[in-house]
Amino acid sequence: MPATQGAAPRFTIRSIELFERDVRLRLPFRFGVVTLTESPQAFVRAHIRLEDGRESPGAAAELLAPKWFDKNLALSNEDNFDQLRRSLEIARSAYLSGGANTAFGRFSAHYRAQIEACAKHELNPLVACYGPALLDRALLDALCRALGVSFYAAMRANLPGVDASLTADLAGFDLGDFLGSLAPAASIAARHTVGLVDPITAADQKERVGDGLPETLEEVVARYGHNFFKLKVGGDIAADIARLGAIAAVLDRSRESYFASLDGNEQYENVDGIAELWRRMTEAPQLARLAASVLFIEQPIKRQNALTADVSALGRRRPVIIDESDDSLDAFPRARALGYAGVSSKACKGLYKSVLNAARCVKWNSQGGKFFMSAEDLTIQPGLALQQDLALVNLLGITHVERNGHHYVNGMASLPESEQRAFLAAHPDLYESSHGATRVAIHNGRLAIGSLDCPGFASRALPEFAAMRAMRQP
């Protein structure tokens, strides 16, 4: 039986510590307006005390990704890192100031104030939500560890106390029944990202990394066996058509069905531009099979224009979803009114936002709709970030998830060997040891994630905080 709101445990926060470590990519990753080669990863370590006296630590991690939360070209990557650090510090201060509360109750109590406080520092709502997104995961991890239950069990029993206090459109919808009905699986398909500068074949390479891992799309398909792909497009129709043709020439070699999504990363000014790309794709003989494989189009329009015009005409040809425009809890309903069919789940935007948006899909679909959530990546690194995001999308019943961190970064190679061994021992289905490091294991295009059903938020292991540096003040 799902627990009621009143059964959600209340706790106080004893401490919240912020750390970071550097991440360097083995291959450059071009998406939107940035070519990523390195970035810090943020870590949160929290300690809570339940009202019955039990105490527990909890943790979370996420990349401090530049030029996704705020794509202002006047800002450097370091400026973007500092924006996210400030969001974390503002959230940390607010969360520590509160008394006893439930996990969701704390998020709900500070949601609007966090956005308002960040606005005073010229931080947009997407940046503002980054800080609570990490803190909420760390606190939920601590709660699960204190109670000795898994993330899946905690959410299905609604131990965080999720309610509709911030989402009036869900008033009357039984969130307890919704959460109790969720049934996570033991594996999930990995959707491989093809970035804008990724080599498609060996002929595209001037020089190789030479670390024994796949570098070209051809090699990725041969090594991992993917049949789900995420294809980046850059806003130049002629260039996009040519690149998609090169990608199709590789993917079409497979005798098995494959599926794809198109990710515009806000590179088209308006719906007319992306509609023209789709028209050109459907008219190009060399793209016939690829176009037929496209499941949806993700955030093709710049966010300042994305929710100002109706996309229904394009949506009738292929579903269109929002990603970067999903900057608040009311974004998905506003997008729905304009013809969007879905929204992405990203742990960096907040786990409770994903849960509430999934509930909306169930409610709207019961009324005759065809709404859905996709699962997207932000160069998520192995360990806590990867495992918590996988558990979240798996809980919500999403059957394939974009994964790219394992491709652009050399696994856990830069981490202490003891930390690598700990995660490999704790989750031997998800990781393998190869090419000198612990790394994500993908077989036949799938990730085995049964071991994430464990006490805590999807991890039996914790990172070595002593091997990190304290996060500097922005």
C-alpha cells in the first residue's frame, strides 16, 4: 500500500558540504554553441537526522556543464561554472535554515524563493533549479539510507511526501496511487549521442585518440550494439542534411530496426526552420530509413522563441518536446498548449519535476492525449550521477535513455583506484573493468541496472570525498 502524505518522515539537516573534481574528455563533444573538452563535476554530501534520532549521510553528483543552462555567448565557461556554484550555495543556505520537514516538503518550501533569490544574481530559472536538484537527491539518498530502503521502494511508498502543492493542475490526481503503480525494470536501452563534431567513419578522422575505445560512429555500433541514437543538428539545414546522410549511411547497414531522436539544442530560430529541415529530410531518398526511424524532435527552437508559437503542425508529423525550455514546474503545461507532446527528464533539472511531469502524462493520457517523457543526458559521469539518473528514468517507466558520458570520457580512469574498485564491486552489472579503468558496460545496446535496487538512492558505494577539493565560492 502506498504511504500517505502524513507518513512521510520528517528530518532536519545536520550539514551540507559541496565538493568538486575535474573531468577531462577523451573526445570533444559539440552540442549547441559549445565544444566541451573539460568541466568540473559538483558533489554534495549531506547529513540528516530523523525525528526518531536516526542519522545518515547522503550524496549526489552532477557536471557543472557550460552553455546549456545559460547559452549567453558573452559568458565564458568559467562564468557558467560560477553560475551553477552560486545556485548550489543559495540552495544550501536556504535548506540549512529550515527546521524539520519531509524531503519533498523542503523542496516545495524553497522552490519559488530559490528562483527569486537567483534572479537577483541574474541567474535564469534553469540555473536556479540546479542547486536544489543536487541537494534534493543527496537528502533523499540520506533518507533512504537512514530507513534502509531503496530509492524505488521509497518513491513507490511516497516516503518523500510528494504532493500537488506546486502543481495546481494535478489537484485531485492521486499521486500516491501513481507512485505505487510504478514498476522499474532490470535493464534499459542506451541511446547513443552523435555530437556535431563526432567522426562518423575513420575517413573523418585526422588523428586518433588511440586508447582502444570506440571513436567513430561505426566503431561505437560495432562495440556496443546500439539500436537507439540521438542525432545532434546544428541549425544550418544544408549542413544538417549532409551530416544526417553520412550518419544514415552507417546506421542503414543494420538489418535490425533502429530508432533515433533529433536534438536541435535551440539552434533553430523558429518552428519554420525546423519544419523545413524535416521536410527536406523526408524528401531525401538517402534519408528515407533514418527519417522513418525518428521518434521525436527535441528542443529545436531557441528558448526565447520556443514557447511563443504553436508547433502543432510539425507535431502532427513528428512529436516535438521541450528540454532547455523546461525551466519551471509550469513549463510543460504551457508547452502542451502550444502543441508539444513531451518533455525531457534530466536529474539536473530536479527529480521531483520529472516525477510530477510523469504524473501529468498519465493524467493527460487518461483524457485521450499522447504525451510522454524522454530521458536525456548532460555528459553524466559514472558513479552517483549516472546511477541516480538511471534509477529515476527507470522508475518512471522510460525504456531508453540517452547516455554519452561513457563515450566522451574515459570512464573512471581519473578517479582513485580504490573508488573505482568500490563502484565495480557494488554494481558489477552496470560496470566493467577494461582498458585500465572501471567503466560503464553496454551489451547489445543495453545497460543492466538491477543492482540499483539497493538501500539508498541507487548506490551501494559512495565517492571518496577526501580525494576532491572543496567547492570554491563563486
